[in-house]
Amino acid sequence: MEISAQHVWLMLSSAMVLFMTPGLGLFYGGMTRAKAALNMIMMSFISAGIVGVVWVLWGYSMTTGDGFLGLFGNPFAHFGLQDLMGSPDLIKAGFAATFAIITVALISGAIADRAKFGAWAVFVPIWVTVVYCPLAYMIWGGGLMSAGGALTEIFGQVIDFAGGAVVEVSSGTAAFVLALIVGKRHGFAKDPNHRPHNVPFIMIGAAILWFGWFGFNGGAAATAEQAGLIWVNTLVTPAAAMLSWLVVEKVRHGHPTSLGAASGVVAGLVAITPSCANITPLAALGLGLVAGAACAVFVDLKYKFGFDDSLDVVGVHFGAGVIGTLSLGFIAFPQDGVAGGLLYGGGPQQLIAQTMAVLVTIALSGLGTLIIGRAIHKTIGFRVPHEHEVTGVDLTQHAESAYEFGLTAHGHFRQQQAHLSALIKRKPATEAKEDSFA
């Protein structure tokens, strides 16, 4: 068998990125209450299952080749990937699938503890088809924001090496919209039990994400020199972001926390995603310091503005995604005939291009998620009943429990559900109005 080192690396990177999704499940599962841990992990796993099938059937086709008005590719061009058999392009198709999987899985953290699993399973394939695939095509596949695209001709070439806009800003925007549609958890900002139940899960999940992110950022490296730059930047940015997050925590709240350390790492990883191949290690260090400190503040904005982003998807992924994408307008170094960012004397053109990419991503993801989310919410309903939320979505949605607590064992599910339902009082009239986009 003959296979190049580049192909081996791409296959390994694909496996690393796929491993990030169950890692995300652990990260999110640890951040929820004990009675919702399995549900969060399952939302990541089902994303992998559904998107994997969608990608082979029509998803990959929509992100490459000849397209419709620069918006999306022909869904039937590579239907079933039959025409890629015997070609190394199958490896690229598999690598691209892992990005789509984790992008939609990221959104689930914003609706933790209160979403119907069936509604989520309906949302996933539609969102990937309507939002993710067009964005990936526009920026990476030859569309509006790719080289030679209509928007590129007007605003300049966007830099998004590994998905600052396609992955992070799109998922963060969708998370915000979906959190508004589903509404706040009962007791949001009041119930002290709304806190992470398993911090070691969070730390393990963050470690898996950091490991996988070297493949996420570095899988598409074209040369050893570029791969080395990406590797170092993927190391130093989350390291610096973790430190700055902890400093902000210490100053604002008096204690550096394990959750803060893990969240800082993720914020840094998000920030370096679009720029990993286009900034120096010193600039990457500075980017990490800014992203970690900023996101440590961003995550508290949900309390000020009253939206329940349960697991800080908006604060971390949207916040750091925007910072990382826009930062290229300042710190991108000149290469391949491109002038670079403002700090390299390149003028405002790169910043204009990056800003355009962020705005287009917010518009497409926000509007697409609003339409999909409201349609699901108005038909089958996106939110579980009050009694199910109090009982716990692990039991009510999956008939399982993450932990053995006597009567909550698997075999006693029906008896326990009936017992708890009888004990739970109906919501008072003052709470009857739903905190959501009804």
C-alpha cells in the first residue's frame, strides 16, 4: 500500500477532531446538574450519528464544487460520495465531516437541562443543512467569501483557517437564538443548585478538546513549517487564555477555579482557530491573554441581560470566535502577497474583510436558527414539561441515570417517575408565563 504522510496525518487529525465531540459531551455533562449529565452527553453523540449520515448523503456535496449563486453547492453532486471512491478526496470529506459534527454539538450547551431530545434530533440535520453547509461553502468551498467570490471582490479575502466564523461564531449565534426560543431554566439565576455537578468531568473534557484541537487546527497544514506554527500557536493561546481568565476570576470573585481554568483553555482554543496559521507565536500569546480575560467577563452578561445560556456557549464560543476572527485585521502577518493586518502596515482591508465575515455569519446563523427553532417549538415543542425538568431530563428523556441513587436505578424508572410526578406541585399562576419566544 502506498499512502503519503500528509494523508496519514489528515486521517489522524480526523480521528482527533471526532474525539473532540465525546470530549465536549463530558465537558458539558460535568457542567450540568447530575440529573441532566447523560442527556448532555447524548446530545453530542446523537449529533455525530445524524451529521455523519447527512454528510455522506448530501452535506459534503453542499460544501464544495459548483454552487448556486455562491451560497451552497449542489446537494447531489457527490450524493453518497459514490464518485469519490478510489480517490484520496474521501479523506478530505471525512475530515470535513468532523467539523460539522462538533459545530452543531456546541450549540446544545445553551439549552441544557430543559430541551426535548427528540426536538434536538430534528434540529441537528436541518441546521447543518441550512446553516452550516452554506457557511462552509461560502468561506471554504468556492462561494461568496472564497477566493474570487462576489463578496471577496468587494471586501477582500477573508482569513478563516480552521473555522472562527464557520464553526465558532455560527454556533455561538445559534446558541443565543435557541436559548431565547427555549426559554430560561426554572430557577435561573436564583436556584443555587444550577451549578456544575462534576468538575473532574469538565477538566477531562477540556483536556480532550485541547488534544483534539491540534488536529482541528493542524489537519489542513500544507507544509512542515506551517504545521509547526499551528502547533505552537495552538499550545500558547489557550495556555495564556487560561492564565488571564484565572486572574480575572481572582480579581472579580476572589478565587481562581477549576471551571475557570477549563473555560479559559476553551476560550483560547476558540480564539486561535481562525488565525492559527496567520499570526506569530508572540501575537498568539497576546491573543490568548485578551480572549481569556474578555470571555471571563462575557460569560456573566447572561445574568445582566437575562438570557439563559446554560453552559456559556455564547460567552465563550461567540465571544472568543469574534475576537479571534477580527484580530486578524490587526495581527495577521504578510504572506503570499497579502499585506497583513494593521499592525503590519497592511491598512484596514483585512479588518473590513473579517468584519464582513462575522456579520454575514451572524445574519445567516441567527436567521436560520430562528426559523428552524421556532418551527420546531411551535410544532412538536422544544422544551420539556415543568415536571420533567424538575425530575431531570436523564430519567424523563432516556430512562437512565448517570449515577446510582437508590430508586433512580434503571429498573425503577417508571415507579420513580410516577412517584415524583405525584409529589411535584403544579406551577404557581405567577410562573405560568413561559420565558421564551412562544
